[in-house]
Amino acid sequence: MTIKGKAYIAGIYEHPTRHAPDKSTAQLHAEVAKGAIEDAGISKDDVDGYFCAGDAPGGAWPMVDYLGLNTKKLRHIDSTETGGCSYIIHLGHAAEAIAAGKCSIALVTLAGKPRTGVMPPRAAGAEADFESAYGATTHNAYGMCAMRHMHDYGTTSEQLAWIKVAASHHAQYNPHAMLKDVVTVEDVLNSPMISDPLHRMDCCVVSDGGGALIVTTPEIAKSLKKPQVRLIGHGEAMKGPRGGKDLDLTYSAGVWSGPRAFEEAGITPKDIKYASIYDSFTITVLMQLEDLGFCKKGEGGKFVADGNLISGVGKLPFNTDGGGLCSNHPVNRGGMTKILEAVRQLRGEAHPKVQVKNCDLAIAHGTGGLLGVRHAASTAILERV
Amino acid sequence: MSEAKKYPTPVTNPETAAFWDAAKEGRFMIKRCTACGEAHYFPRSICPFCYSDKTVWEQASGEGTIYTYSLMRKSPTGPYAIGYVTLKEGPSVQTNFVDCDLEKLKIGQKVKVVFKATDGAPLPFFTMA
């Protein structure tokens, strides 16, 4: 049993807002749902599967009601919550449901407003008494990974900075990007230290906004007008300190989700023309590239240096919308936007200055939670038909 | 700044109460499985490695080395350093480094446990040995 080729992404929408003081979180969900439904050219009454994560106010049942989905038709609901990669997992689960005949048109929504509202609370696990006092945040949890990666492999701040430099080269062409200025390695190194060894420019932006997907059957996708993009491989995984045995923060759960996705797709990293890689921090990208097999473990620093991730310049164009480092990071959850830009690349709808030529195979990969503590990862491999 | 920091009181539960009772006496406990011999942290009743329920409390030396750390330069309560310490007994534990020059932290540095008061049981932290 495989989901290879059994589900297509027929509709996408990214909210243009990065700052939404005049909107509610539910409203943003509705706006992205409407956008994706219109992009696909279907009716909201056709939707028979709904997927959302922890950013959806109240969870699935208030959202289904608020969005006015057709409850006589809706027959598959999934509110898997794995932080920023939830939506990449949703994409895989939607494909599974479609392949099993459990739904035929799935809607996935993400939206929220960390800049102008409140963030949804994160529930505490069994570790709470033994960890919560120590103040793990995204900055320092990823800082701990970077510190150990530098220690074990000689990775440098200059190498990490190249990731931000590449993102900024792409963001200059995105009219919606929060940070449109092209920056240099020196700019990154001269930005204030936030949590060693990560500088301010090693960190992503905080933005309001959201995005949505329509996932459907091959038959329905072929009846619609948009260029056809299908899912051919998918993987998901989790990693944590696991009792503190053999702790190794230099790799992520991507070492498991990636190979699962590539195996299902029947391709290798060398075949990928465009990569959407979750960039909560520069170190996130470097570790994911290694974990996914674009280079060997420990060689990520060399791989990303000298513009290798810049479209038209390097071998692996990444995050051509400017990514979380420069464009947006709705609700501090970057998985959705990773899928959206991959689909735009495969459709040929990316900005002409960053559009990858003959882009027929792309990867969208994300992590959720804290890489330095416990997290999930999910990998989707997408193909233009 | 760090003296003024107020730490949250452990909630505790039946599975972990013995840890916090020992902490009140200045003892740092880990759990060890008598079936597979592995030690783990934070404490569970079922061994996370072999799923045996034959886990026992063991007083740890409180000594270890820094596996990694990150110095958070700003926060509402001032700078702080978070990290993991690999205990002499094996498991790595998440902690903050306290009562030492945070600029001098480095991977491999030897550290030892210190307890800090809360409104309930004290919390374990680490400082340079």
C-alpha cells in the first residue's frame, strides 16, 4: 500500500498579510480556506475532509462549524498536532484518506496572529516538572543544537549565515516578504547575539497570516484547471531525549521521515530540483539538509556556503519565497508555507527571478516542536504531472 | 538578577514524588532498571528502554559534563544558560547553569548539581565543578 500518486494538491492559498490587527484568527482561517477553494475552482460544499492543528481556535469542531463546511458531506476529520510540521503531516494523512476512499476533497488550514493576538498555549507533558523551569525557548533550544553541531563538526557561524543570505536573495522578489533587503554574511554575524551561537539574523520572523491547501483525487484534479501537482512520497517521525540515553542533538527526526518519503517516491535527493526546508533558524535548515541526505552529516556547513541555496546560482534552490527567515512564519508554524512555495515552483508560478527551470520534483520538509528538546518531522515529495 | 529569579514549584505526582522528597534532603535521584541495567532521566515507573516495571530509585553522584548549552542573552529575568548535562551515571538531563560565569561555559566542562528553593520541593540545577 502506498500513497504514491494517489493524491493531488489542487488548490493553494497564502494569506498576504503579515500583520493583522484588524482580523480574528478564525477569520484568517476562513480567508485562507476561501482562497484555496477558489484557487482549486471547487465549491466549499464539495469539501468532505478537514484538517487543522493547534492554531485552529477550539480545534476541528468549532472550525468546521465556523467555516460553514457541508456537514452532510464532511466525512473525514484530522486534527493531528505536531507544531510547525502539522500541515505536512496533514498532507500525508489526507493522501492516505483519499487513497482509502475516506474522502475526496480535503481542506487543510493554518492561520493565526502571534504579532497581534495571543498564541495558543502548548500543553505540558510528563516532563513538565523536570524541564519547564529551565526556560527552553525556540531560540535557545535551537542554539543548543547549533552549539553541539559546531563542536562535533566544525560548523561555523559564517556557514550558517549563508542560509540567511540565500533566503534574503529570494525575498527581495516577494512583495509580501517582511524582510526584503539582501543581506551579507557580515550583516548576519554583526547582528546581535540572541542565544549563543545564534544571531538575530539566524532567526526567522514572527508574523501573522496563514495558508491553506486543497488535496484531492487524481480524477478530480485532472478535471480542474490548475497545473497538476501530486504527492509521490511522504514520511513522518518524532524524536526526543528518550530517558537521556545517547543524547545527540546534531540530527533530527528528519533522518527517519526523509528516507521514508524518498523510498516511497522511488527517487533520491539528487533528483530534487527545488527544496522547501523549514527555516525557523539557520541551523534548522543545515541539519535538515544533512538529515534528508542532500549532503553527509557534518558537511552541511560546506554545502550551504557560497550561495549554493540561491536559485539560479547554487545547486539546490531553497525557500524561493524568502521562507521563514525573510518572508513569513504564520503562527510560528512554517510547514504550510513550505508546501505552498513547493507547489508554486512545480506549477511554474514562482516569481520569474527565482523560478527553477523544468521544476518537476520538489521536496517540502518541516519540523515541529523544539529541535533541541522533542520534536516531529515530516517530509513530502511532490511531482509535477 | 538571577538571585531574584523565582522558580516554579514542582507539581509532583505519585510517579515522581520520591524524586522531590529526596530533593528536599539535597539528594539528586535517577531511576535505574534492574531488568536491563539502564539508568534514565526524568524518572518513569516503566523503563523507557525495555518496558520492564522493575525500575528502582538510585542516588546519583550529581556530577557530569556539559553536553551542550546556549546562553540566552536577554529575558525578563535577565540572561540565563540552558543546556544538557551528561551525568556520570549515563543519562543526559536538561538544566540551567547557575552560580558561575556564564561566559565561561564550554562543552565538556565538569559540573555538579545544586538545588534552588521554590515554594515547594527544590529544583536541581548545575554549576561548574
